[in-house]
Amino acid sequence: MIEVVSRGAEIAREMIGIQRQIDLLQLEQSRLAAEFARTDHWSDEGSNSALDWIRFNCNVTEKVAGDRIAVGERANTIGASVKAMERGEIGFSHLAVMARTAIATGPRFEEARLLEVARKVSPGKFYYESLHYRHSVDAKGYAAEQVDLVENRHLWLSRGEDGGLLINGVLDPAGGAAVRTALEPLARRTRWDDARNLEKRYADALVELAAGGRPANLQITASVETVKGLAGAAGGEMEFSLPVSSTTVQRMACDCSVMRVLLDQESVVVDVGRSRRVISGPARRALQARDGHCQWPACERPASRCDGHHLVHWINGGNTELSNLILLCHRHHWLVHEGGWQLAKTHEGMVSIAPPHSWGGGGGAAGGAGPG
Ligand SMILES: [Zn+2]
Ligand SMILES: [Zn+2]
């Protein structure tokens, strides 16, 4: 045990030492980058800017290349900070924030005041503090920058070859905060053994936000064979999507609010939304009042964000009586249909769950009891 600790301390020292060398090398490269920007070499080689040349030829991101040039160009303005970095009091990342702040605030820049902050906090926190500082010395300029950020907003949505949706974009700070505020509560773990990582929980949260809680205008077209999951049946069709599996169609058809069109054997369009299979307004209100939230053991997603799940699917003759319905959140509804989890309700109104046969781990998840 003692050996392990001392090896850890040894590695820690070594890592800090290496980082200081990296910092010094980055400073050296920054000075070169600024000098390089004043030459014509990058333009002679066909680059649009020195930054672009560095980005491409040094294999770094736009931010890294920009940091190098900014630090190199302002090395004299931030001389005290450069010395502090050489002494190991701050890192190169602090220096980059310092240089960019000097550029943004011009003659109002107060190095001493900021260096005091930089010595105390991490680079990430220092960046955050630098924004407050920029606002304090030049609120108008700061506001103009924010306007620029709004102008830069964009969202790319494209379909991947596998049918998935690729999302890529940038939102301005206020717009981004609004999205985060909506997503964060939905991205929390649903219970202690929720094994999804944060990225997966964000992805689920976005879908839940878009689809959950209210009858969506999502339109699915599928044959009865598909809804029944019979062998040989084609997939279901949804706008903006490649064909979806019959288990997915079953889940969406389960809470009929999202199911609009269904083809029967004679290819006659049946509007499920108008049929008796739909959980009617009064039945839905009664279901929400009885269950209150998702009925998966220990999940408390509110009723407004839940689907009505038929314990016996209507396609298999299940009815829309309250006794055959249960509230499930988007994720747990997915686990039952696509995920293959078994869900049963006891006579006492307790809900028990059992993992699919292929389930490798997560022992103890089965048989949990939920509030009735
Ligand atoms: Zn269901
Ligand atoms: Zn749930």
C-alpha cells in the first residue's frame, strides 16, 4: 500500500514537471506564432490567415492556434503574467485567457488585478472571471460580443447513413442557458442504478423534451403485421426517419396519442387517433391522478412527462381500462418495449420489473417495488 502511494506521488511530481515544460514550450511557440503572423509565408502557401496555417500544419484546433498568436502578440502587455508562468505560479492556459482579455479590453486592461485572480483559480474559473471583468470595464463592448455570438448561432441537423440524426451547432449564451435549463432536470439519473453516462442522458433528455408529455404530431404508418411484430413484416415509417423497428412502432402505438395512421390488411388507412384504442381525455386524467408519476420502481418522472403504457397491448386485445394502464416515462417505456424488460403489476398495485434474458449485469434491479 505504501509503495502504491509513493509511486502515485512520484507520478504526480513528474506530471506537474512535464506540464511546466509544455507550458514553456507553448510560450516559446506563441512568440514564434506572432512573429510568423507578420511574415508573408502563410499567404505564400495559400492560407487565408496565419491562424489557418498553424491550425492546419501544426494539427491544432482553431482555439489553440488563436491562443498561441494572442499570447505571442501580447507578450509585452502581459509581461508580469509571463514571468509568473515561468515561475510556475500560473499555467499557459491562464496566460491565454490573460492575452485575450488584454485584446478585448484594450487600454482598460489591468494586468495586476487579473494576475492576482489567476494565481488563485483554475484556468476554467479564470476564464469565467475574465468575462465578468470584461463586462465590468466595458459593458457595451461585452454586449456587442454577445450580439456577435447570437449572430453566430446555428444548428445543423442531418441524417446519418444509419438513419440516426446528427446534431451539431452553437447557441448564444442566453439561448444555450435556456436549453440547458430545460435539459438538465431531465438528464438526471432516474434512479441510483441508472448506468447511462451524461451524454446518453442528455440525448434521452432532448428526445423526452421534444416528445414527452403532450400528444405529438408524430405520424407513423405501419401495417398491422408490423405492429404485431410478425416475422416478415416491413418496418414502420416515420417522417424524417429511416424505417423504424416493430418494437419501436409498438411503443409509439402503445400510447396512441402519437400514433396517427395505421394501415390494415387491405391497405385502408385507419386513424388510430379516433379509434377506441386511444386513451381518452378522461381516462388519461384518471391515469395521471392515480399514478402521479412514472411507475417504474423508484422513478419519479412527473405524469406530464409520461406515456400511458398498456400492460397488455391493445394489438393483443388489451383494453383501455385503468387496470390495464400504467404511467411510464420515456426511458422506462423504451426499456419495456425496445429493451425487453418485463413489467408486471401485482394485485396490491405494486410494480415489479425483470430484466431481459440477455441482460448481463445490474443484479438486484428485478422485483423492485414501487409506490402503488
Ligand atoms: Zn407501452
Ligand atoms: Zn421512469
